[in-house]
Amino acid sequence: MNRVHNFSAGPATLPLQVLEKAQKELVNFKNKGCSLLEMSHRSPEYTAINEQAGKHLKSILGADDDWEVLFLQGGASSQFMMVPHNFLNNSRTANYIDTGAWSEKAIKEAKLFGSVHTSYSGKEGNYSHIPTNDELTFAEHALYTHFTSNNTIFGTQFHTEPENGGAPLVCDASSDFLSRPLDLAKYGLIYAGAQKNLGPAGVTVVMVRKSFLEKQRPEAIPTILNYNTHVNKLFNTPPVFAVYMVNYVLEWIEEKGGLHAFVKINDKKANLLYGEIDSDEFYRGTVEKGSRSKMNVTFRLGDEDLEKIFLTEAAKHNLVALKGHRSVGGIRASIYNACKPESVEALVSFMKDFRAKKG
């Protein structure tokens, strides 16, 4: 089979060896005579997968026993609501750093439950800039500071954790989770939709500190929206197959050398692609160089008609899913962990040829 060079922003490309392993087990899982898709989520087989995935994740990140790992549903968008619903009320405040469409949505949800202090907003600058710590402001006695680590639409990224104003960080890490190490001492909660860098669509990983959960608001919280419900037991049917796939992706990350190995790989891919974009004026990056994402590389050509030709010609070379987000247009290459260096090399080669013909 001739697999394409897939630059989709999500659901994104998965490691081939993980897909092949799942393929072999799909019909007859562990010689049980049926698929995992047909097994109870209370079965010993799935219980083992759920536990293994949590252990793999904590091992990769170096998380201690203060951390709980949950596999929930509803995407990162559900966490925009679930985080403030668990921790905010009319007398509590949280800091929110607004660097794009997803953090803007998170702010909207948080305001339904408590007070929001916007530590920074890049909206007027069309979200082309990640703030320095000097640009951030914080509310006194804030319960947490929320940020989106990587912005898939605009192609920006925090390259290190921002200042938190003395409050634990809460992070929407969906599109760069496990692409680099994290300073976990700064965090109270991390959530990530799996479909970008961790697995298939359908499961959202939540890592929360037990000590942070102790700050949960005193008011009643609906059972299924209460983090403690999911910490205490497997409350409802989880996205079984998605968690199964996440477990294998986590094993793949470990086999490849862990996060430090992926830092080197991802730096190499990003540097190669940005180097081509910066080589002259034919391709134009859309964000400040110091704010550029290493996961979602965004750029424009001279006009929209030329961009349409670029996308059409790229697809003929098996370079797919390069169209920018519908809200901003342009070109976007998502180069997550599972995007091979060979795919980026193929894209850069095409870009050189396209410039030679159309420049």
C-alpha cells in the first residue's frame, strides 16, 4: 500500500507500526475469539489496557504518585467547561492567557462559572504572537492560570511554560502533548485531545494532581462532570478502542527513546520546513519567528488562487491535508510526532519545485 504524506491537523497521522499491530488484533484480540471492540469495559483485558496506558503516560512524563490519569470523552472542548465547573464559583478567579481560538473558547466557558482575569490577549494582533512573561498580568489569589500550549489554527506555541502568577498552571496541551518534556512541578492539571499527537479521535487525556483536586469548589457538581468521580472508579463506558490505541502509541514513544528523542526529531523537521519558508519571499510565514509552532507550520503564498494550485499539485504528489484552517486560510503542515522526517523532506522538495515553476 502506498501511504500518503499526511499533514492533517487532527485526526492526524498515526505510527504505521501501531496501526499494523491493531490490525492484527482487530478480529481476535489476544486469542479471546472476539474483538476488543466487542468486549466489556469491565473485562480483565480492558482493565489491563486502561492501567497500562496510565502507567506508560506517567513514566514518559516522569509524573509521581500525586498525579491521576483519566481517559474521558467530549474532546478538549468539554474540558473548557469541566475545569472551571470543578474549580470556579462566584467568589473565585482564574487567570486565562488568550493566544488563539481555543483559548478564547475556554475563556467563554469559564466565565459561566466564575471570574476570569485575562492575563493577555493576542486577538488584536490576529494571534501571531506568544506573550513574554513581562507581558502577562495576574489576578491576586487566582486559583489557576490557564493556557493553550500550542495553537493549531494560527501556528503558534509556548516553547516553555509561562509564568503562572503564583497559581498552578492548567494547560490545554492537545496539539503538542508528548512532543517534549514538561516541568510538571508548575502544573495542577493538563488535558489533551488524543487525535493530534497521541492516538485516534474519541478520547481526551486528563492528568490532574490529587493536591490540586483538594481545591475543588464546595458546591455540588454533576456526577459525571466531577473529576473525583473518575478518579475513584471507572464510572461509565470509556472510549475503549481509542484508549487501546493510545496505549500502543505510548509504547511506541518509549521504544523510540522517549520525549528527549522526539525533541530532536521534531526540531529537525521544523527547522527544515521553516528554513524553506524563509529562503525567500515566495512563501511567507504567518506568525512571528519567536512564536512559531513546531507542530503546526502555517504559511501563505502570493494569493489565494496560487494557494489553491499549490494544494492541488501537492495532492498529486501524495502530500495531503495541507489546507489551512477554514477560519484563516493559507497552508498548514501539521508535523506531529508520527509525521516522519521523510514526509517533511518530500514536502520541502515539492515546495522547491513549485517555486521554480511559479515563482
